[in-house]
Amino acid sequence: MKKNIVFLLLLISVFKANAAYELVWSDEFECPSLNTSVWTYETGTGDWGWGNGESQFYTSRTENVRIDDGKLVIAAKKENYGGSAYTSGRIKTAGKVQVKYGRIEARIKVPEAAAGVWPAFWMLGTGAQGWPFQGEMDIMEVMCTEDQSTWRNSLNTYHWNLHGMDGEYQNVKYGLSYEHHEVLSNDFHIYGLEWTPTEVRGYFKASENAEEVTVCTMYNGDAASRDNGRYAFVGYEAFMILNVALGGSYVSYKVDENFQSGEMLVDWVRVYQDRTAYPASSLTDKSSECAAPSADDCNNMFASYSSAACTVNENNWWHAADGVASVSGSAFNVSSAAFYNNMYAMAQGGNFSLASGISYTLSGNIVANRDIAVTLYVESKDDNRQQMFKDNVISLSAGETRAFSVGATPLSDWSNPVLVLSASDVAAGTSFSVTDVVLRPSSCGSGTGVPCNLRTEKASVFPNPASDEVFLHSSGEVQCVRLFDTSGHLCGEYSLCGDKFSVSSLPAGFYLLQVVYTTGRLEVLKVVKK
């Protein structure tokens, strides 16, 4: 992340129309994973499908939210997960990065259009609890209905409460759409909002040097008190949200039956302010630069277990169930002695600490002797309110081993991670075996003690740019990696299992890293030698 972008940018006239605007904050998505000092994941299905009857289950998995080649990727997918038929991602800056007045922009490539696909970049105010009292500013929405004419339209809309920020509920909205003369998903475009004490104006730019087109302007100059709902846009900061929804009331509750997946790519998010013209401008910035985990942090926290326990609800009675859960080295086994309404089996890992702001990956394999859905997540032995991966729901078929790999970031520092297996309506004699579990920072390489047995086949490199050694983190089994320069010359070939390799002898410049998986699939990553 570049919070204080290179001073050169501040010396350049940012906008020809008004050179007083200066860049005060940005996320360029240059961290190895989502920077959680900026963004918070929102997960689940919300209240009535996030207020709109939407169809997706939002997760914190890397399958749905990740950083790839310097861009944020929010991926919506058709898959059964947590009782929903689709998954996607939704992240917000609430309490971490908030702004009042300025120009808020993002360079976005929206997903390929299909009925029910609904990407958005928007803001919610902080002056009231609950919607629409807090005020909503939709910088960009593309609401794809079955009417394909909507697929070329981006919307800029504002919502507030008619009877003031504390009055009786009555949602009011004002907005307009802009019909584009191109397919939006073909390229990146800039969607922005200019927010002053007297008005909020949404705009669109086809590129950074293109002419700015106003989509919709809302005047709020007469909103002098909380009795006027538009005061939400005058007196308080707002935070940013990025998401891709599927279905819901605004797209006729329908998703194209042929939809399989779609990705929204975000190149950057930036905030500019003119604090001379608008002295009431403010910025809450609790974010920090992304930091690499230390070598000590790269140990697998579940390389072996020290103890196991099980708590069950049997006939509406919670009690400890001795002998149900057991551990042996890196194996975690659970076998039910009776029918349990609910069961929580726990395996204690090593005494490691997890740090806030660092993304972690939990992966491994699980098999059961019956068809059943389980949740595998992590909590702290010291405080079970500290939890991660709680949305990792796995549907098991009898006798079939399932591999899992999920990502999440703790919001605070905590220690003593415990692996938890949770299941409901567990029949007597149901057994589970959990093996090859790995918990460690997503940016770490797959060195000693970490099996290369994951199946999702996705790789990343760290650090990048690099001056000496490069670590390869892979979620698939790697046969070898090959490094090429931009002319296609082979600079080196390395046989490794997700380990590190040296680039110290190479000249500075751009290189292409070809990852060869044992399945035969190839993946190409960009590496910068500094």
C-alpha cells in the first residue's frame, strides 16, 4: 500500500480543473495479500440477503477475495456454500480509513455482464446507526438484469432518510445512470465521487487522461441539522465498500442459470482533498504499510498437536465428551459415541502467536465415513471469542477425502491457536480424520515441515520486488519453476516444493516465473529484481 504516494505526485497538478486537490491516501494493492489495516471482510448472508434479498454468501477465502499481480480481485462463483448457491466477497474500510469531503476514486474493471451480476463501489456514513439514516453514496453500481440494455449502464445513487437522521424510517433515494458506448468489462475505468459541503457529484472517466463525465449531482447545501436526512452527507465521515453481489431486489432476484463465475478487478483506490477550499475536510487513517512475516512466523502451527477435547450437546444438555477426539502427531481424529445435536471437537496446536494485519492460510485434508457438513476453523485457547475461518463450511461425502484451503486475517493479536471441528446432527458412529493441516502466514514459502499436498494450484511470490531471495507460496504441488527474462531467455530452473530460490546474480529488471505443477498445469507470475 502507498499511503503517502511518492512526493512527485504531490507536486504535479492532480486535476487540471482544480490543482488544489492533493492525493492524501491510497491503496495500490501492492501487499502480498489484502491489507487488513485498511479493509475488513464482511462475511455471511447478512440480514435478508444484505438488505436486498441477495443470493450470495460472502466469505474471506482467497477464492473470493485476493491480491493478484498488484490488483484486488473479488470473485463471485456458483458453488454451494453455507446454505447459499453462490459465493462472493465484500470488504469495507469502516473504522480504519474514513473520509469527509474530497474526491474518492477507484480504477475498476467490472465482471463480465450476466443477469444478476451486481458489482459496486460505494460509501456509508458514520453519523448514525442503521440504514438509510447513516446515508449512502453509490459511486458505481452496474445492476445487470435480464434486460441486456442495463449491462452498459453504471449508476450513481444517494440514499438517506426522509424524516432526518433520527426520525421515522422512510428511505429516499436520488440517482441517475450513465449509458456507456462500450462493454464495461472489456477494460478498466475510473469511477469517482467529488464530495463538498454543498454537493455530492458522481463521475466517470474512461481512462486516467480521458475527459471526466458527470453522472449525477445531489445538492445538500440546505442540510443544516440532523432533522434533514441529507445532513448525513455534511456532518460526518464515510467509509468505502467494494463488493460483487448476485441476485437481489434490484436485479429482479434472478441470476443467469448459466453463470459460473465473474471477477471484479480493482487497480487502486485513492482519496484526494482540497483542505484550503474545504477546511472541514477530514481523514481517519489507521492503516499501515504491509509488512512481511518474520522467519519465525513461518512455522506450521499445526505441525503436531498437544491435546484434544470435545464438547457436545446431547438431548439438549451440553457436556464434555471424553474419548471422542484424539490426536497423534499431525493427525486429528474424532469418532462420535452417540447422537449429538451439536459437536465441537478441538485439537491444540503449538504455542504460536498470530498478528493482526497479516493474512493467514488454513489448509489440509478431511474425510468422514458418512455424508455430513462440517465447519473447520481456528480459535484461541485463551479466548474463544477470537476466531478465524468461521465460514469454512465443507460438505463431505462418505469416504471421500476433501482438501481445503482458506484465508483470513485476525483483527487483533492472539496466541495458542486451536483447530475446531464443528458439526450438527452427528449420528452415533460418525468418524472424522483431519490430516496435513497447515496454519501460517499466506506470504510464507512452503519450506520445511509443510506438505505440498494442496489441490487448488495457485502460487504467489514474496518479496516482489526482490533483491536476493524469492519465496514461492503455492497451494498446489510444484514440480519445478523456471525464470525467464522479457526476451524469453531461460535464466534458471529450480526443482523445489514451494521453497525459495536466489535471484541475487540477476541484473535488475522484470522477469517471468513459470510455475510447473505436477498436474502438468503451468502458471506465469511477474517477478521484479531490484
